[in-house]
Amino acid sequence: MSIKDKPQAPRSRQIANILFLLAGLFFLANLLLPNLFSPQIPRVPYSLFIEQVEDGQVSRAYVGQEQIRYQLKGEDDQPGQVLATNPIFDLELPKKLENKGVEFAAAPPPKKSWFSSLLGWVIPPLIFVAIWQFFIGRGMGGGPQGALSISKSKAKVYVEDESTKTTFANVAGVEEAKTELVEIVEFLKSPQRYTNIGARIPKGVLLVGPPGTGKTLLAKAVAGEAGVPFFSISGSEFVELFVGAGAARVRDLFEQAKKKAPCIIFIDELDAIGKSRASGGFVGGNDEREQTLNQLLTEMDGFAAGDATVIVLAATNRPESLDSALLRPGRFDRQVLVDRPDLSGRLAILEIYAQKVKLGSDVDLKAIATRTPGFAGADLANLVNEAALLAARNRQETVSQADFAEAIERVVAGLEKKSRVLSDKEKKIVAYHEVGHALVGALMPGGSDVAKISIVPRGMAALGYTLQLPTEDRFLLNEDELRGQIATLLGGRSAEEVVFGSITTGASNDLQRATDLAEQMVTTYGMSKVLGPLAYEKGQQNNFLGNSMAMNPRRMVSDETAKAIDDEVKGIVETAHQQALDILKQNRDLLEKIAQQILETEVIEGEELQQLLNQVQSVVA
Ligand code: ADP
């Protein structure tokens, strides 16, 4: 369905071919003509020549470096025969000739034919022209990129036919974005309706959102719905080693697009070229990007009303880092948020991709959607595929709910690593550690359930894991829930302390996350009574000109405040730690029971786990 724009054989190339042919003809002529027009002189061996001289048969001789031409004495007033021989190094020759009274002279240097002189001038430039044409031709013809093709845009052109085209039906879970873009489709379909009344058609739409949420897909769908060609290029492809190449590419891209108008240009990763010029910070080195950006701005300003309808859609996940010149009216003045889908969105996306695989009767897409908050469209598409791969690997006819559960786990926790062998002692520590997380997690608020405990190593670093799956989408968390999360994170280490009285290195990642959370509570969410509702973390800031400035992670604070922040963070973590210790001490028997069980089975989940966790007792204060 995608075709690459193939230019016709360039005119300059045809000219080069003709020049080449002419050069060949000249060359041949030069080889043949002198021989055609000059009569052949018979050649004789040098010895015969000397003999003839000695015999006094030679009347005159022209001695040259490459040949000696001589004439025999004629009879009866007839001129004698002319002969030639190749000279050898013979110092005696002049003497011999003189003795025999031969009239002799040095031969004039061989006359260069005008052809060869001409060719000396004509051929070398022709060779250069031919090589140049060769490279240009390769660069344009879509073959391997030639060295001189850097100024050509690498945009891919998609002209989709009816059967394969992407439409809004292929995109789900981003309803607001779709509503915005329907209007763009209208602009592309009937621009006159808007221009007649004097309205200006927007030139640029910025799709803002995290990776994999379907920005490219949406842009394709707009093109598909409007039935117009679609040029796709990534911002990073503009940036080249050579200063000026990016700008030339932008120019070329817009030229191509205008020829195919109405059409859509889609620039992925706009931030690669559109980063705020003020935030650069470094001196030099940004010239190339800046020139490319300027060219893009010029091109967008260039197509005026009534001109061909070219709409530029661009995607970025960091709109705040874009240069404000890009965002002002007349350029990317519309911003469409393409966010991660919510529950119903995820369900809709799963439904799209589930159509492509054979589902078992037990599959509950709603349950899968519930368990995958934070998954973007691309993750969900990948999830369905993973599940189908698992089913195929197990030689099943259809994909079952269990395949989906395993696929979610793979995405969340990484691949199982059965090859990582733990010693019995280590296994025991991992078991108590994970059960510690589970017991604390089961008591803490926060809207997620402990769904599985496993001591099968997974992913890069996890030796075991406790899977907590949310029961609902959460957009706000309160202070208690955050404290609960910190306590759950510390549950593993606390269990090691309670059971073994010592601690291992296994908890470092938990501690990192717990400390980060505590710090955010204090510096970002203003949840500390001591420090009050102030943001100590610096967000993105704009200076008085509206340009965003380089960020400084923490506001300038006095030494006392810095110390107070440290104390508060430490306080939160320590309180949570104590909470976890208390819970585990209270439930020491249960901790023992579950840990022993998991050492045998390696995994506990489902109903069995719920029954065990229901026995957890909260600490009576
Ligand atoms: P982005 O450009 O935002 O990084 P893409 O559009 O390239 O994301 O998405 C990658 C793939 O993920 C798409 O080709 C599509 O298969 C799938 N996908 C992402 N979001 C959605 C969605 N909202 N609906 C359907 N499929 C989606």
C-alpha cells in the first residue's frame, strides 16, 4: 500500500549520456583517422637499413627518436622507394651516413593530431560530469543513498487504497482527539466551504501525548478519511551532519507536498528540531537545528490562503520543550491531546485487536482492561499479540484468559528466568521478602489487590515479585494511600529484619522507590505539615519573554529548608518502615505459613492467595 515517489529519469542525466556517446566517437575517430589518411610506409629491419647505407643505396634519411624514414636512390630520375625502420641506440650512425654521402637530418617531432589535443581537454571534464550524474541519479532513484543526495527529503509517501486505508475506526480510546481531527478531515475534503466565507484553514496541528498512544495512527486515519496522500517523516531525519542539509530537506518536503496537495505532512518527534532555542544552553552546535526550524517556520508561513491545502500534523511527547515560535497562531496553533486510554478506551482498543485473534470462550476483555491501567494503545496491541503467541506456543486452538494473564505479567514484570538458580538460603530470603510485601500490601489502602506472589526470577533484576493489580483507574491519590505504598515497598525489607534479623542487598530498588515517593510527597505535593503547601521542585518555567528556560530541579532553598526537607522525607520513610514492621510482627505466623507454602509451589495466586490474605490482621494501636 505504500509507494515510494519515483521521479522520472532526470533530464540532466540524458544530456550526460549524449555527451558520453560523443566522447566515445571522438576517441574512436582519433584512433582510426590518422591511419586511414596517412599512407603506410613499409618497415624494414635496422640491419637491412644499415646494409643499404653501406651499399650506397640510400639517398636521404630523416632520423627520429621513434623511427628513421629514408629514401632509396631512384633510377632514371624516378624518386626512390621510401622505407622506415625502428632505430637502435647507435652512436656510429651519423658517421656511417656521412661517409656514404647520405643527406640526413633529424625528423621533426611527430605532429600531434588536433583530435588528441582536443580530447585532452574534453574527456576529463566529461568523466567528472558522468560520475556526478551517477551519484545524483542513485540518490534520486530510490536506490542506496548517494553521497550527494543529502538535500533530498527522506519522507515516505503513503497513498492508501480503499482496502488497506486507515480510518478512525482503527483508532480507539482517544475520542476527544478524534472529535478534533474530524474537523481537519472536513478542511481537507472541502476547503472552499471555509475559504469562501473568509476563514483561514489551520496549517498545523500538534498531537501531544506519550509514545505509543496512536499519534501516527491518528494522522494516518485523517489522511485515510479525507482520501489524501500522506507524507511521513521523523524530526530526527532532518538533522544531519551537514549544516544546511536539514533546511534543504524541509524545502524539498514542502515542494513535493505542494505538488500532491491537498495532502498531509506528518512530522514525528517534532521536538528533535523544534526544541526551544532559548533552552539550548550550549554555545554553537545548534546551528543546524536552528536553521532547520527556521526553514520549517518559513515554509509554514509560506503557503497562504487560497494556496494548495497542505496540513502539517506533528507529534511530540514534550510540548513544553518546543520553541514558542512554533506554537503561535498560523503555525501549530492547535494542540490535540492524545493521552493514554482510560478503562473504556482500553476495552475499545482491546476489542479492535481481539478481532484479529481467535478468542477462547473464557476471555473477559473487560477484566483485562481493568488490569492494565497506564497501558498505551501500542502496549495493548502488543499484549494481544503476546497472548496469541503464548497460545500458539502451547498448541492451543484459541487464546485463553490465562494467556492474557501471563502476557500482562510479562509486560509488567519481564520474562521468566528459570535459568537463574538461587541457593536454598537465597530462595528462603526471597520468599519471606515477597510475602512481606504481600501482607503489608493487603492491609494498605490504595485501590490495588495483591494478585500473585512468585519466587521465579523475572526480568533483569527481580528475584521474585509480588504483583499488585489495580481494581480501578486512579487519577488522584491521597496522603494515606501514598504512605501505604511506601510501607508496602518497605514490607520486603521489614520481613527480612523480622525473620532473619539481618538485611540483604535485595531491597535496594524498593528503597529507591520508597524514598522517591516520600520526597515527592514533601517537595511536589505539599503533604508535609512542617514545610507547608509549597512546591520545592521546579516545574517548567517561562521567562518574561514566554520562552521556556533551562530547568533547575530544585528551587533555591535555604540550608534550613533543605535540612527540613531531608528530615521530613526521612520521617515519612521511617514511619512507614515501623508500620510495616508492626504489621509483620502482628502476623508473624501467617508470614511463616505463606512463605513455607510458596517455597514448595513457587507461585501462589488467585482464590488461594485471597483466602490466605484475608487472614491478615491489622495492628491494634
Ligand atoms: P505514537 O505515534 O503515538 O508513538 P503509534 O501511532 O505509532 O504511536 O502507535 C503504534 C501502534 O500502536 C499503532 O500502529 C497501533 O497498532 C497501536 N495503537 C496505538 N494507539 C492506538 C489506539 N488508540 N487505537 C488502536 N491502536 C493503537
